[in-house]
Amino acid sequence: MIPLKDDLPTRTAPVVTIGLIAVNIVVFFYEISLGPAAEEFIFAFGAIPANLVRGLEGGRRRSWRRPAS
């Protein structure tokens, strides 16, 4: 079951969690505002998990650019 509440009081607010959620919301709405140019933004700033893992393993680094059409 997913816990719905906790009886242990916390002393601090979840500042980092709230900050991450806020950043994600801002980026999401920015992508929506780009319209058709959103694909270019995603290719420029998106991360491909396989490339990240290859980089951590010391594999050959590949270009992050989108292939030419």
C-alpha cells in the first residue's frame, strides 16, 4: 500500500523536492510554447540513457546531435 500520511513530524519543508517540481513545470510549459520547434529543443538538450551509460562505462563518446535529414 502507498502511505497516505505520516505520523512523524518534520522540521523542515521539502525545499529541494518543491524546487525540482517547479523547474520541471517551467521546462514543460516552455516546450509547449515552442510549438513545432520543440523537437529541435529536445534533440539539443535531451539525454539518451544509452549514451549516458556508455559514457559512465568509458565507452566511445558519440555525437549528441540529431542526424542530418
